[in-house]
Amino acid sequence: MNNDFNPPRTSLVQRTRSNRRFILPLLLLAGLGGLFLLPHRQPAGKTAQADAKTVPIAAAAVPEVRHEMVRGAIQSGETITSLLGHIFTPQQIHNLNQQCKEIFPLSKLCAGQDYRLALRDGAFERFEYDIDREEQLIILMNEEGFDISRSAIPYTVEQQLVNGTITSSLFGAVLDSGESEALALNLADIFAWDIDFIRDIQSGDSFQVLVEKRFREGQQAGYGRILAASFSNCGETYRGFLFKDGERKSAYYDENGKSLRKAFLKAPLSFSRISSGYTMRRLHPITKTYKPHPAIDYAAPTGTPIKTVGDGVVVKATYNRFNGNYVKIRHPGSWVTMYNHMSRFGRGIKSGKKVRQGQVIGYVGSTGRSTGPHLDYRMYKNGRTVNPLKVKSPSVAPVSSQHMASFQALITPLMARLDEGTAAGTRLAAAEPPAQAETARN
């Protein structure tokens, strides 16, 4: 073998000595570097505290609760079983009916009334039913069964001034002002003793109403009280202010404390027209003979509510072939009123029944000897017929002297509000003709 190609040999001792000169410095450098790379040691007592601050702990996932609100109105024939039968067992429905009897019987659920059903993750949480405009029935569940109560409906109330001018009718003017027909009916009820809204209204008449508007869950939910109102009719202005005189019921009085309420209403219908007047000689439309007609005929659609014009007692509520369904009422002071040709009687109206002024006693129809839907209204004094349109009805008691100062203090700012509305309406009416003229020229 040619040794010229082999590297020179060195002994093991020589190689070891040579390598030590390089290994020792490297080990020293590695040790120093490790001191910088190792984590800083903390006292044992502070380690957990430091870790808690610097290491986040993952929170447990919380399932989202699903809330649902079902809103609706009771339909004809609907019962609590059809409403809640998919949630409760028949036994639970039976128990619910039994518990509700003393608070509000569920058999009295009325078609058209609103309800709300609250669910939590699909399970029953709460049921609310509007008994009327003021109260609601509330049903909750507890471990033993149901919690049932009646409570006032939670409204937000705002006072607003509404005004308008008559062009054809009060009903139309109120709708034109952006309000609903309910406000027209309420306003007519206030002045029903002084103004016949069937025959007295003229174009140019005007009104101002300071009314409470109700809001529920942000939506308008009808009207509350009318606090003050004025109505200008044929150049005369009538005013009414709501006031509670001591223990008496709240009522409307004029600015002098005189009650607006009188013994009789001016008419038994709120809105209609007179189709035939009081006369001792009228050509009967069926018999074609001249006969006395000691009555006022009010033409109105079938089903229009008929109100008794005064407090009294029902003498008759029956049928005959001439008058059809009719009601006769005896009033204090030897007065009697009669209402003929009804389609049906009001709820609970029968002989011996006491009725209050303005109570619905029946509905317009065309029963008996009649050519179309209308009310034949008659009035008697001491057994003799009188013309209802010419009866001057006395007022009831005014504000008592004991509370007159309180009444005057109450109405002073209310009168100012009504006057503001009158002035605003006058300015608006004065501004309309030029605008119309401008439109005509264009």
C-alpha cells in the first residue's frame, strides 16, 4: 500500500489535549447563555398570583335563552283550550279554569280583545288578556300551579290639543284632523245635551279638544280622558271641563261651574239624519193615508246603537206588528220615551230593568211596519205626546260652593290651552283661501 495518500497519524492523547482547548470555552459560553434563556424564578407564594394575571382561563359557554312573544286577538269561538291546549295538559287547563273563576272567568273571553303569550325557550312564561281598555288578566306559573291576577294596563299618557273645522260633519272633521272615530263619539257625548249633532251642525263650526292619548309599547292605544273641550256652533261657543266635585262622579261643567249634563239627551243616536219630523198630518208611506206622526224618525244603518235619553226604568221591551221590537222607558217627572223598529234589544234590556242615561238599549232595524232601517223615537209628558226637538231639559246640580275655588283654579290653565287652539285654527283658516286661489291660478 502506498502510504503517500494516508493522512499523518497522531496519538489519541495528542488529539484529546488539542480538543480540550476548544471544548472548555464552548461549555462556558453555553452555560452563560442558559442563564438568560431560563425563566425567572419567583418566590413560591407569588407564583399562583402571577399565573392568574397572565394566563387567561376559558369561560364556560352559556346557552342563549330564546324569548318569544305571540300577539293576537281573540277570534269568535276561541277558548282558553284552543289558545293554550298545545302547551298545557287537559288537567292543567281544568285547574287554570277553576283558579280563574273568582278573578276573571275564562268563559268570558271576548272576541276582538287582545292577548299576549310569552314563551321562554318554547315553554310557557306568561299570558296576558285585555279584559277591557283599563284592566288586563295576567297568568303566570309557579311550582304549585298558576299565579293569576288583574292589573291596570300600563299606558304611557300624553296630553295633546286637537282642533278642527266642520265641513260636512263632526265625524268627518275629526278624521280629517288625523284622529279616529272614537274621539268624535267622545266629543259628541260631552255636548250631547246642548247640541244635536244630527241637525244642528253647520259648515264652519269648529272644535278644540285637550285629550289624553294613550301609548302602549310605543304604539298609540286609543284615548284616555278628555280634560277640556270647546265647540263653536252657529256662532255660540260651548265649553266643558272635567271635574270631580267631592264624592260625586267626575263630570263636565262649563266655565261657570254649571253642569253640561241635563235630564235628557238631545237625541238617542250620535250620528244620523232625520228622515221624518214631528207632525199631526203625514202621508204614511205604507198605508198611503194621512195620519198623525208624533215622533222623530232617524234614518241610520241597521245595527246602529240606540241610547236612552235619560235615567229611568224599562216599562216594556217587546214586539208587536206595528212597532216591531220596541222599548218604552219611564223617567222621573212623568216623562216617558219610546223607541220603535229595533233590530234587537240591548244586553239585559227587559221590563223592570233600571237604565242610565246614554246606555245602549237596542239597535236600529226595520221590524214591524217599516219601509227601511230607522228609529221611530217618541216622547210623552203626563201621557201626552210632545215634540222631542222642542223639549228644554233642565240641568243637574252645578259645582258645589265648597269646591268652586278648586274648580276655578283647575280650569284657568285649561281655558288658556283651548284659546291657543282656537287662535291656531283661526290663523290656519285665514291662510287657506290664498293657497286655494294660487292653486286655481296655476
